[in-house]
Amino acid sequence: MRTASIIALALAVSSVPSHAQDHPMVKAYAGSTINSKDVKDFDEQIMLLSVIAPNKSYKSEKLQGKVTRINYGDPNGRSTLEKFKNYETALKSAGFEVLWQCAGYDPCGPQVAIPGIGSFPYGDQGRYLTARLKRAEGDVWVGLQVKPAWTDLQIVELKPMEMGMVTVDAAAMAKGILAEGHVPVYGVYFETNSADIKAESAGALKEIAALLQKTPALKLYVVGHTDNVGAMATNVALSKRRAASVVTALTTTHRIDAARLLPDGVGPLAPVASNDTDAGRAKNRRVELVKQ
């Protein structure tokens, strides 16, 4: 597979000022200038995967990783079609797969506000796509919105959150449960928008199992928690599925008696930090062990 260390557009080299650099994997359309740029080492970004239905629902993927958001001011005299085709061709040449695209109001559906994207669709001349590059070190996703006067790019380099936020061991969990009746566990990680447990969660699950093995009389509620990004009902349902996955892992891999564990989830209803910051949202995404 071809790599995408740099995407060189078919037109001339970008005229973006040197003090405001493009993303290293996506170069701007020639003559563009950067209006704003925001980079987060670990954040969430929604990528659109369908047009907007008449009831204003849509398919999307909520991704986590390094997120770069850039708004470009575009040169005058160029159509959105010309600009869009340059970006599309460059992405495909670099090995990206276009997962979805649309143009204009009627094909794209009624306008809605999408978190991290804004008003969509934006006018009859707006053009949009979502593309993905598969890589062993982590996939890269690109969301592109080309409008008459400017272009928005959202680029997500998938990666797990930095580990080590909280040290998880059986003794610390036992102490927390004894003192408070519950303890948060930050070492259990899930695939994005999924209840599938990631391999790097093995250590935390092993320590939870050790806690239960050392205290045979202990029974626990396993409670899933999320941040407040996305719909309430979706987050609550996801938190319940994730709690159930943890119980399944403990009862199958570690042979803990299922009668000692009851899974449930409360979505964003019990935050331990503000959801207005990246760090706060990371703390709110957790599994808690609660003494029955």
C-alpha cells in the first residue's frame, strides 16, 4: 500500500504562510491561507458517513486520536468543484479510500449542526467527503468540506490515549472500595463507538480478577461511564454494552463466577470532571467497580 507522508496537490505549491503550517499529510489548495488551526494530541472527532435523512438523522463515526482542524481561506475565482477535485485526487493518489461524498443541498439533505463539523450542508455549492488511509501504526481519517470562500479539514490520526493515567492494581482497588464503596478503573479501553475491549486492557482486567479472587465474598456492580459527546441515549446504551463486555471478559477469560458481577451503565450521568476540557472528558470515560 502506498503511504501518505505528504499529499502534493496537482496544482502549484501552497501559498500558506510559513508561520501557519499545513498538516504534514494534507497540503492546502494553491493560494489558500490558514484562517485557524487547532491541534489536540488526543481528542474526539465525528466523521460523517451519509447524507442527512429527512428526519435529520445521519451515519457517522466518532474517532479518537490526534485531531487537527484547519480552516482555510480559499483563493478567489476558483469553483468549489475545482478545489474539491484537487483534494480528492490528491487523497486517492496517496492511498486514501473515499468512504462517502456528496455535494449541494438536495443530495446532501436538510441542514443540521454536527459537533466538530458545524452546519452541514453549507449552501448549494458545498462539497464534502470522508476518506480513510489504513496504516499498521494507526489509520488516518480526513473530513473535507469545500465551500465557496473557504475549506474545512478535520484530520484524525487514530491512537490510544496515553496510558498510565491511573495505576490499576488489586490492592489499590480493594482500598478504594473499602473506603468509598466504589473505585474508578481507567485501564480498560474500548474500540471507538464500540463495546469491543482493546488488547491493552488485559493488565487492568487481570487486576480486577485478582481483586475478586482475593476477596471471595465480594460482589460488584460493573458500571460503564462516558463523556457527554453525542446523544444521551446512545451514550447510555454504549456504557451498558461496555460494562457487559467487561463482565464477559472476567467470567470467561478469568473464570470469575457470573453471580458476583452485575453490569450496567449510566452514560454521562455521573461525571467526575468537567466535560468542557479534553482532560475532563478522558476522566469521565471510565469503568467503575461498585460494591453490591
